[in-house]
Amino acid sequence: MSGRLPGVAERAAALDAADPLAWCRAEFVEGEPPVRAYLDGNSLGRPLRATAARLQELVVGAWGTRLIRSWDEQWMQLPLELGDHLGRVCLGAAPGQVFVGDSTTVLLYKLLRAAVADAMERGRPQLVLDTENFPTNRYVAEGVAAETGAELVWLSPDPARGVELEHLREHLGERTGVVLVSHVAYKSSWRADLAEITAAAREHGALVLWDLCHSAGVLPVDLDAADVDLAVGCSYKFLNAGPGGPAFGYVATRLQQRLSQPVQGWMGHAEPFVMGPGYRPAEGVRRFISGTPPVLAMAGLADTVELVDRVGLEAVTTKALALGAFVVEVVDEHLAGLGVGVASPRDPGRRGAHVTLTHPDARELCRRLWEVDVVPDFREPDVVRLGLAPLSTSYAEVATALEEIARLLD
Amino acid sequence: MSGRLPGVAERAAALDAADPLAWCRAEFVEGEPPVRAYLDGNSLGRPLRATAARLQELVVGAWGTRLIRSWDEQWMQLPLELGDHLGRVCLGAAPGQVFVGDSTTVLLYKLLRAAVADAMERGRPQLVLDTENFPTNRYVAEGVAAETGAELVWLSPDPARGVELEHLREHLGERTGVVLVSHVAYKSSWRADLAEITAAAREHGALVLWDLCHSAGVLPVDLDAADVDLAVGCSYKFLNAGPGGPAFGYVATRLQQRLSQPVQGWMGHAEPFVMGPGYRPAEGVRRFISGTPPVLAMAGLADTVELVDRVGLEAVTTKALALGAFVVEVVDEHLAGLGVGVASPRDPGRRGAHVTLTHPDARELCRRLWEVDVVPDFREPDVVRLGLAPLSTSYAEVATALEEIARLLD
């Protein structure tokens, strides 16, 4: 059992033995063959066995047997019911504020357009975001600014960290309309202070739109408690909905009547099946839905929310941060001398559920790791991200990955 | 075997016996219990057995075993490769013009916005569409007009028919920018003349955006031959992708560089994984993709395109129109006296793959039909639509439905 890094495999074994979530690993589909070490659950979560079963049941039952009748029987409500469940278990959101649908990019566009239009009407043309924000967020914001005349105000945070309140404050003023922030930065894993940033923006009369892609399902996200305005997130990372799984959106109840989203579709109409002339938005959060809800693609999300509900989000968070601490410890102890740096916050209160390592040969390192069935991901220019999905990742997998990194760099 | 309508079941049996596509029914998942008569394949197509299997393989294999590596190995190309296959088999489109993604509503929004923006720049602010167009099309157009300043020009066609060239011509002029037409009208089943309308619009300097939701996979749609500009369609009707299956879009090669779509996402970027500053659209049709492709939801579409490729679209069309002719005949012969009217074109060259019946008590009739496991759909105010999906619908099912209608109205 002992490997190249003295004592590391043994520590991992002890941590796994004491892990109250260790049993959850068996809930996931085992690969054929099983993967040696999967550390990319923050890009694509693994499938639950329940999801394989749910999809089969869905194909034969609700789709294959009940056919079109399932829209009346369950599917029309599904994006809202699943949204409510997700909201309660993972987002600290009371019912009637969360819905599922669209790709993350599209849903971000819809909510950002709605927020910017509202801000422009209030004479607040500035949209504040940061250069370290996820690319699609930046591109969507550029597009929205181009079409609405909003002014983009760019923060340039420390790339090893992310958006910090003090820095943001300098850019908040009378002309600030909307602030777009990632809760956890995709590259550095910096965890922004959701409550404080929301409060500061609000104090200045701006709306905040949070990107929860890297925190939903794994970190506490208390949207109602922080009085958040708007949020979007994706379901294919820690929420295991599968490749291209749909996004979810949160619109605080107090804003639902006030905001208008641009993609007016029949599923957001007050009476979708009357099919009458003229768009009239539904009451409540349904108005932010546009097209037909993606039923198959919601299966994995439903299963993951059920599992998180069963074990409690707190246990998931605790393990995520413990896995991260283990990575940081081992890197400091054994890999620093091989040129590997930790580019994520060391403070677990400021870190998400992945740890970002740097190495000048990161690209080649990742390529070689993939060859030996150890799967982190590479990000330009020198980043290796280790994603730590607490429901499916063992300490042993982490140890294997770190051992292989040491071997390849040696 | 003989029922309430003399000779009808016998005729159906003879037609099924002679049907070269009869074997295809066994390719579909049999319900548990099997449905008596499903005539709503134009709202939600039935699942293929291959799709149940493909989803399982996907969950265990590409998703569960190859994990994130599948993006490199196959999924990044999937929306374009599947688009090309769909284009070749069902749409008469050469490679590089069709892609899969988004809901139909969202994709319609993206392409309509792109077309309207282009038209506005050319001093052509009018967007022409008809009051009988599918609701989401009308609502999206209203939204696009509101945000761009385009003027909506409404055609009011005969509700029992649809958009006709002569009528449309009256509304084409120097200020016409975009024409939005459904190839087959969702309510009446009127089949518009795709080639002639496209040519007329072009002659007047306008772009045409075709909605193919009710024709893709079942009727000939020769996009390249007709020199069509833009088209969208859905995959969950005759293409059997399942509830909320993704849309597909067609953008003629000659327009791809010229048009800009509003939802600028990383998946449409020239270099998605460089994640650099500034949106730069990809070459070719990829620029119309926004977010992460919905992989699970594409399974059923892939299977249906393969099946249509195997049997040939022509055979599918022939059976669709023959099923329709059978409905019209039986209604004329046996149900007209019970107050049932045929509200679809009798000319098969002008009809889609559903037949629209009218009856003053249509709503109650549909409710009762559902109770006896006969499934058409109801549309306001007095419409019963019989969807005829040639790969899965038998003449016997049609006969059963018509017998039950007769019984309930008696």
C-alpha cells in the first residue's frame, strides 16, 4: 500500500475509514473499468446508479407508457418542484423562487438581461464583473452590454484569489446597476463572501447576480438569508445531472413581478395551453421559463438532491473542505519541492470544493495523468485543478493522484 | 374484429398488412401496459427501444467510465455531427449548417434576433408572421420586436389553412426584413410552400426563418434546394428525442459569417478552452451554439435519425400521408354525420402529418378518449388533433381512435 509519498496512502486510508460519507461512493455507477482516480467532479459529476435506473423507468414509464399525459401528470410542474427541492436542500431558498431549465449560458443571459434592463430604467447603466469570472459569464455580459448600452466595469482581482469586498467597494456607486460574481471562482477556487457582497451592492442600490456553478450542492449557499436578488448555477458538476444537464435559476420573490426576461416562450405564459394572442407572463417564477422543460436531463439532478437531502449539505461541505485540506497538506509536504504550488486559498472558509495547483508543465502533466487513468483537469496556462466531489471522491483517490503527480514530475 | 364502423377495422388491417414500415413499430418501447391508440406523436414521439439502450450505455460508458474525457472524445462534436446527420437524412442540408441545442423557444429567439438585427441594419424593420403561428413563435417575435424596435406585420390566414404565397405577397415590400413561417401549421396541419415562399421573400430582399417543428423527420424539407436562410425545429415530436428534447437550427453557410446571435457563450467561441478575454465567435455554424450541449437529451434524436436513414424519408412521408388519407376517408364516411369536421387540407400536398378534426364538444371528447386509453390531443376551442407518426402508428390504432370517437359521440 505504501507508495512514493511516505505515509500518504496510509493517511488516506485512515481518513476514508473515518469518513461518514464513505458509503455514498457505492451509490455511483462504477466505470467499466473503474476509474483509478477521478478528480474532475467539478467539471462533470459522476452518474448515480439511481439515475441509470430513473432514466430507464422514465423511458418505459412516464415517457413510453403515459406518453403525452405525463405533461399533465407531472412534467409541467417538474422544473418548479425540482427547483423547490434543490432550493431547500442546497440553496437556502424558500419555495417559489428556484426553477430548472436552459443551459447555464442561456439562463445567465436571461437573468442578466432582466437585471440590466431594470437597472438601466433606474439610471444605473454599469454592470460590474471581474476578469477572472468564468468565460461564458464574461462573454454573455459583453453581449448584453453591446445590446443594451450598459457599461462594463471590470474588476481585476488577484488571480490566486477572486472578488473581495474591499476591492469591489471601490467600484460601487450611483451608476452601478448590476454586479455579476461567481460564488466560487472556477480557476482559483476562491470563495467570495456571498452575504457581505450582496449587502454592499444592495446598499448602493445595485442588484447582484450570483453564479453558483462551483458551489451548488457542495457548499452552503444561503440565498434567502443573504437576501440575494438573482442566481444561476449548473447541474452537471456537483449535482451530477450529466453532460449538458440544465441550469437552475433563482429569482427572489420580491423581484419576480418587477423583472422581465427577454425569451418570452409559451412555457412562461400565464396560460400555456390557451395559446391565445399576446404574451402574458405567468405569476411567480414560472415567467422565467421559456421552452419545454428538459425532462430526461433533470433525472440526475433529482437523484443528487435526494442524496444530499438524506446526508445533509453540512456533511458534504465538511468532507469537501477536509479533502481540500488533505490536498494542501500533501502538496506542501511532498510536492512543493517538485515545483508544484497551491494557487487556491488555504483558508477553508475562503475555498471552494476544488484545489488549484500550478506547475510550469501543467499541460503535459495532465496529459500524462490522463494516460494512467488519473483525471484532474488542465486550465491555461499552468493550472491543474483537483475537483473534490465529496459524495463520490475518496481520500485514496486523492492520494493516488498526488502520488502519480510526484512520480511524473520526478 | 368488426367494430362500430362497418369495414373500417378490416380496411385498417389490410393497410397494416401491406405497410412496408409496419415492422418499425416493434422498434419502439412497448408501454406497460401498451397504449391502445397513441395519436399524439406530433406532440411527443414515443421512445425507441434503441434509445433506452443508448441511454444506459451512455450512463455507464461515455459518462460513467470515460467521464470528462468524453468531451474531447466525442461530445464537443456531437451537436454538429448529429446536426449533419439530421441535415442529410431529414432536411436536405449539406454538412456544416445544422446544429443541435437549446429549447426550440430559445433557439428561435437566437436566430430571430440575429435575422432581425441584420434586417434592421439594412433598413428593413418589418417582421412578418401570422396569427396562426405557434404561440411560442408569436411570443418570441413580440419580445424581439419590443427590444429591437422591429415592427410586427401580422398576416391573418384562413385558420383552416395557413400562410399562402398570394396572401403573403401583399405584405412583402421594401421594408420587409424577416418572414417567420411554420412549415406545417400546428393547428390546421396546413403545409406551406417552403420553396415558393422562400423565393418570394428573397426576391423582396427579406430573410425567411422556417419553423420545422411539425415537419422535421416526417415530410420532405429541402432546405438547400430551396435556398432557405434559417430554420429551427424540435426533436421531441416526430424525431422522438423525449420530453424537452433539444432543438435544432439551420443557418445557410452563406449567412454564417454575416449574422450574430445574442447569447454569446463559451461553446460558440472560436477557442472554448483558451478561456481568454473577449468573445470571438467560432468559424462556421458553431457560433450559434451558446452553452454546453445537452448530451443525454440527444440520444433519442440520434436513434430516430438512424432509423429514418435506414428506411428512407420518402417511405416515412408516404405512410404519413396515407394515414392522413385514411383518417379523412373514415371521417367523411362515418363521422361527418356526428358533427365531426375535417379542418386540415384534403390535398395531401398541402397537409402535414396530423389531421385536425373539429367538434363542438372537442374538449370533453378528448377527456373521454384519454379515459379509454386513446390519446389524441385537444386544442382550443374545438379541435381534436390526430398525430400520425408513421414509424410508430398503425392503421389499426387510427381505426380504434375513430371507432371510439364514434362510440362516444353516439
